[in-house]
Amino acid sequence: MPPLVKDDGEQLPPIRTLSAIAYFYKHTYYSIMFTSFPLTGFTSAFIFIVSIAAWVYLASKERQANTLTHGSLGYIRNYFLYMAIFGFFMTLPYLWLRSGPAAFSNPMAWGYVIGHIFLYIACLNVALMVCTLVPKLANAARIITILWVIFIVAITIINAKTMIWGIKPIFDTSLGLTELRASPIVGAGIGLQAAVGLLPAFILFAISAVKGNGPRRIKSSLLAAGFLIVIVGGPMHDLARTAGFYATADLLTTLGILLLGVGISYQLETSLVAMPDKSQYKVAPSNTV
């Protein structure tokens, strides 16, 4: 890097050069990352980027991956698609920060309500994926879908009333954090949905990681860890009331989505869960010759 110079061409001494770099970092980089594009905005954008990349990758490989049966690959692909849409709507409102924090609240309220509709649909696809991977749950897919749609309609009405026409999100300029200030009812509903939709997936992949070996164990471990972290970090955004909780939720969500993206892309030809070893079953003797 060439030395910095004054307008008249005189070089700045090394100490003043370092001071100028520090000044640039403090007033430019910090402003971009934590004011125009804060941590919560980065998390939402990261969700969008990783999810859309995973969706494109899975869509391009779907026809070649014949080891993932019963449509499980399609459901996990749809999960990433809807998570990408969720991330998009949660990222878009940060463009209004250029006009000041006051202009941010209303777009963020709308982005939150609309974006979470797609988040709920994403979680539904995880629940349906579990139904395809667990034969005993195959007949439960229809009733789960009906109940999930009822939940989406009810929680969205409450969400819109309490946020769009109620207490709106705010952006804390001193901390560079977004306080979503979601209704406790909405936060509890999201936590319940995570428990019903994502927790079974975590259990399924955790068991598969224990029973599997080689690439399957690695793949299942990544997916289990990703779902567990998302289960914890996601609802924290809606239950948080302090800056520390919001920051922790952002970091956990970012890590969870990253693990899910890596996990589903790792050894795509490897089945999602450990399949029973057919060699363990005895074949009944036949009377035919």
C-alpha cells in the first residue's frame, strides 16, 4: 500500500498514516457495517445468500441424487428456497436506514410480517421431510399441513396487528442492532413451531449420526448441529429484550444456517439418514424350484 499524501503532495509520516487508516476504519467501515448494514442485517443477508446458493445447488443436483427417496430432497430444497425469501424480506428494510432510523421502523415491520410467512412455510417443509424419512409418519403429512396452514394464518394476523399496527421494530444506532420487539405471543408461537417442525429433524439426524459411519455420520452431524442451533437462535430474536440477546441470536442463526448449507451439500449422494442394513434380515425359504 503506497503512503498517504496531503493535497500538496507531501507524504504523511508513518504514524499519521496509521492514524488516517484508523480514522477511515472508524468512520467509514464501522458506519457501513454497523449503521447502514448492521449485524442483524448481515445475518438476514447471510441467510438469503446461503439459502439461495443451497437451493440452486440442490435443484441442479436433484435429478442425479437418486439415493434420497420419497421426496425428502425436494422438501429440503424447498426449505432453502423459502428461507431465502425470508432472508430477502428481512434484509430489504435496511435500505431505508439511509434515510435515518425513523424511516426504518415501518418497512421493517412489514418485512418481518411478510418474511415470517415464508419462514413458517420453510419449517413446514422440514416437518414434511421428516414424514418422508420416517415411514410411521407418512400418513401424518396431510394433517400436519392443514394444522400448519391454520397456524400460519392465525399467527400472521396476530403478528400484523401487534407489529405493523402496534409496536414497531427500531434500530439502535449506538449498538448497531435491530430490536424487533415482537409480541410475546408471536415469539412463543415461533418457539412452538420450531419445537414441532425442527426438533424432530434434529432428533432424526442426531440418531442417524450415532448409528451411521463415514460420510453419513459427518453429514448427519452437520445437519443435527445446524437444526439445533437454528432452534435455539431463531426464536431468540422474537424473545430477546436486550442487546446481548439480539447479538447472540444473530450469531447463532448465522452459524446454524451455515452448518445446514454445508451439511446438505456435503456428499449429496449420501442418504440423509442411516438406512437399515438389509443383510441383517433373513430371507424366508421358498418352496419354488
